[in-house]
Amino acid sequence: MNCIENYTGVSILLLITIMLSFAGCGDTTYMQGKRLYAVNCQNCHMEDGSGLGGLIPALSSSAQIGSADFSCIIKNGLNDTIFQDSTYLLKQMPSFKKFSATEITNIVNYVNHTWAKDFKESTILDVEKVLNECP
């Protein structure tokens, strides 16, 4: 076999590999954030972000999403009283200090893309800045 035949065979194999890697890609917008949400957040806030009635607030209608504070809430948790539907609810959310700034950025972008009315993508630099300023 000469060099040209070998090169052509490798090129075809590479092209097939690239095509197969994109074949299963459907809607992959913020997929890593979606996976992190499914494993760490969905049990409480539900897949559709609706929460659990009076027990756990909905993310889909939360004033917190889209705000800079959202990153801090994910990282540090929340132990506060929330006013919802003319009722005060004592809420506790666990902290996720194990998450890196990259993981928090992925979750923030997934949640904001899914439920925030005025979605603006956050960069890791945006999130790191906010995390450094968290109370």
C-alpha cells in the first residue's frame, strides 16, 4: 500500500468518527448544567422547576434566578424566610461548597436559560467575581 492510499483510509476513518460524534447531538444547550441540576437540584425543585408547593419554592418563577445572588445561594445555601403567596415560609437550602466555579456557572446558565425571562449567559469570570463577593 502506498502513502496516498494509507492517507485516504485514515482521512475517511477520521471523517466517519467526526460524523458519528455529532450524530447523537440533539438539543445540547447547557447540557452539563442540566446534568448537574438533575443530580443535585431536581429532587427538590422538580424537573420543571415548579418546586414542592409550600415546602420548596419554584425556580421557574423565582426572583432569584437571573440575579448575581443566585451563584451565592448555590454555593452557600440559604437559611431564610421567603414570602410566597401571602405566606412566610422558613426555607433551608443546603450549600454546595463542593461545586467548582465552572459547575456553578453551568447550573446558573442552565437554570437561567430554562426559566429566566431575560436570559443573559454568565461567564465563569462573572460567577467567580460574584462568588468572591458573597457574604
